[in-house]
Amino acid sequence: MAHIPLEDNFTDVIGKAQRGWKISDAELCARAGVLPADLAAVQAGRPLDAVLRRVARHLRLDPDALEALAHGRWRPRAPVFPRGFAMFNTPHEDMTVNSYLVWEPRSRVAAAFDTGADCGGMLDTIAAERLDLRYIFLTHTHDDHVADLARLAAATGAEVWASEREPAAHAGARTFAENSHFHLGEIAVKTLLTWGHSPGQTTFFITGLAWPLAIVGDALFAGSIGGSREHFAEQLRHDREKIFTLQRDTVLACGHGPLTTLAEERLHNPFFSRPWHPPTKQPEAPAATGVAAAADRVEKQRPALRIPVAAKRFARPTPGRRRA
């Protein structure tokens, strides 16, 4: 599998939190005590630490994790499955999307989880491993996750299953309730309703492989979360209650971006890495807390580090794209 970049950068994380909590730029500046120009600079991709840390507290994000993400100091490390698991990453419009195969090595009974934009690689693996694909499980029915459903179902004859809250538009598709159980020989699959990003967004918790595995769809990404304008709080709550209560060594197979682990996300995901507590005091005036003012205070306290803010160089932000 080629290197898969993180789905979201720090500006995406800030944007998702702002949209989810319905906090305007003006309101965020007032709450955090930052200048509009400094907030705009951060939103454009400049990792201004003083602004990042103030903004994070008022968006219920962990400042340390957000700062590390902004400076590229973290990337998840996930364990390798020696057998019974395959990941596929296919391009869809201006992004890529993941799909997965899980099988029991002895019986060769298998299940697919989403189809991605192109199931060709999955079909090749099914043939090479001589697998019997029994099920196609859908985390949710957004176009990028089911784009090749008709082809995969026709080629394999597998049953198509989706949440009863979000049925698949496919002839003969069946639905499951939360806490449904399926088996692939000795491998057990349990459905967990982790909705918010979509009405029936489902996490599949799988045991019987080398590592516990949760195929989470767009409920969660490495270092981020699936966006939702109307049900953001529900998405956060369901992730905390149903994903972050799984075994610590659980591998998380996300709908976009690289594999990660529950242990990694507890430490490094800005949305989940630290219990959030509301700020105890609102700043009196944003004008006194711009980046330049913050830098001046640092310089007065530490004369040996007099580096004018204007002299700092920042990487040019990459063009924006549609986010899950």
C-alpha cells in the first residue's frame, strides 16, 4: 500500500470544529481574544502557535495535538496484519477513499467493507486469495463509499448490508440493526451505530484477526473526525461512547486517510486527545492578543530569542478541497 496522507490538515480540523459548533469567525475572535487578521492567517494555512492554542481552547480541541498537527510532527503508526486483511485506496473526484477486505484464512470466507470508487483491486485480491465473498457491508451510503457497489455485488453474488437507518439503493440489499452479529468462520463482526456524519454511519468491530479492528467509515479519521453541520455533537458523542471505549490496541480503518489505532488517537487527535474543559476567563480585548503582541511578550521575557514575527517564513498552503 502506497503512502496515504492524512485526510485533514490543521485548517480542516479548525473548520470542522467551527462549522460543527456553529461559531462564526467574529465570534471566535471575540472568544479567543485574537485579531481577525491572525485568525484569517491561520485559516489560510499559517501555523501561528499563539493563535492556534487560543483558538483550540474555544473550539474544544486539544492545543498540543492541534499544534503538532500544524507542524507535521505526528503521523499514525498502525500494526501490520499478517493475513486476513487488505486495504484499498481509490481516487474519487478530488480525494481518495478507502475500502477493505476481511477474511478467515482457513475457510477463505470473506466480507467487503464499502467498495470505494473502483473495486478492481478488491476483485483481484478475491481471485488471488481464492476468497468466497459472502457479505458487502456498508459503513454509510455516500457516493464515494458505494460508487462500485453494483459491480462488486454482480461479480461476487455477495449479500449487501447497510444500516436500517440508511438503506442501500441496491436491489435485494438488506438492513441490520445496531449490535447485529455476523461471522466469517472464527472471525466475529459486530455493528455499532456511530451516526452523525450520516444517519446510519456504522462502525464494524471485528475480532479474530491478529489485532482487534474497527472499520469506522467517516465516523473518525486519523487526527480528525467526519464532518457534520447538523449532527456534529452527536458524532463526537458516539465516537467517544462506542469507538473510544473499545480495546486500546484496536486498529482503526477509516474511510479516508491512513490506518491508525485507538491508542494513537487518544494521544494525538485534537478532538479526543484530552478531556475538554471550558475556559475559566474570557479575555477583555482581542486587540492586545494578536500574534505580534504575543511575540513581543515572549521577546521581553526571553531576550535571547528576539525573532521578529514579520521575518518568519511560512509554507504556502495547499489549495483547498472538498472534505468528508
